[in-house]
Amino acid sequence: MPGRLWRDVVESFRNPDFWAMSSWLDIIVRARKSRLGLVWLLSKSIIYVFGLGTFFASMRKVGGSDASMGEFFAHVGLGMMVFGTMMSAISSSASVFVASKAFILDGHVRLSDYLLQVLAKAFFDMCLYLPAIIVSLWMAGGVAPLGLLTALPALLLVYLNSLWIAALFGVLGARLPDLGNMVATISTFAFLLTPVIWYPGMMPAGSIRASLMHFNPLFHFVEIFRAPILDNTISTASVLYVAIFTVSGLLASTFVYRRYARYVPLWI
């Protein structure tokens, strides 16, 4: 039966055959369904970075100065890496146990395997942005060396939070079948509310829109990853927000998983 969250996660990392292989097979199937294969999978990142970047180029003007096109492309690409990873964890995990019903009812009840499967797919999709981001950073004239040193710890934070989000939404999604549809509905609003295709400085200070932006957790996770790479300063508010969000989320997901994960096979 499903046990404590972190005990199950450790066991899943010790025995990665199921979740790693199933994630890889899913990627292979996605590539083989089209004649262009991996090139087709890369098209999403190219469209977001260079397509949306060009379309929203008029938003580059901030504070009376214009950022270069390359800087705006990098802004969009780095933002999409974090937003896409966390949004994928939220949307996929809400229905992951229901989608894996056959395996769970067949006896594979270490639920952390399905959570890591979600994160593995999100990691692959994130890596698909790297070619477009490398090109955009080259167009922007390079990258802040110190910012790269903070990129790995920031990504680790992103994935740690994605893990507890997946655990929490996975259990809730098993109990509430409509949760997946609700998440899919609000995902577009979450994208527009997160400064991926626009700059945070465009929001009027003290406005309701600015308050919603700062209340949005995705904004702060995007900032702690993207700002140092683009040689911008991370605000103290973002650091505190991420710290509080991480600790409170880990505690909440640990409690919910320990208390209710045992009921998932019954709920699905």
C-alpha cells in the first residue's frame, strides 16, 4: 500500500525501471507519430520563443529603454522553461492516478512512481527549450556568468516544488475527478498572469493586476531562475515567497499523502 511520501520517493529513485522506462517510451511514441520526429517536438519551443517573442516585441519597452530582440527572446524562453515545468506538474498530476488506473489496480501501488513519471516528462519538455534559448542568449550578446551558477539551485527548487505539487494534486485529483478539467481551464489565465511574454515592470505599481502578479507563485519561481541569467536582481520578496511556499507546500503534501494516499486505489 502507498506509504509516506518521501519513503516512497526514495524507493522510486532506487528502482527507476518503471517510471523512467515508461517516460522514455512515451517520448519515443510521441516522436514516432510524426515524420519529423524530434524536430516536431522542438517546434513548440521555437514557436513560443521566436513566434510569440516576435509577436509581442512591442512590449519590450520598459522604463524608457528598449531591450534587444535577443534579450526578449531569452526572457520568453527562460520563463517558459520554468512555467511549463511547473504547469505540467500541476495539470498532469491532477489526472495521473486515474490515467494509471490499470497499473495501480494490478498491484503497482507505489504512487511516487507515477509522480516521477510526470516530472520526467516535464524535464524532457523543458530540455527542448535549450536550443532556442542558446540561440536567443547568443543574439542577446551572452549570459551573466554568475547567473548560470544560480541556475542549477533554482531548477532544483523548481523540481522540488513540482514534486510536492504533483503529490498533492495527484491525491486530490483521485478524489475529485473534475480537478483536472478545472486546472486545464485556469492554465491559460495562469500563463497570462505570469510575466513570460511581458515584463513585470509593465504592471502599474499598487494596481490590482500588480497584486495578482505578486500573489502568483509561478511569477516568483520564474524570477529566481531567469533574473540572474539575464543579469537582473532577484527581489527579496521573491526569495521569501519561494522559501515560505516551499516549506508550507512540503508540509501540506507530506500530511495529505500520508493521510489519504492509501485511499487512492479505492477512489479511482
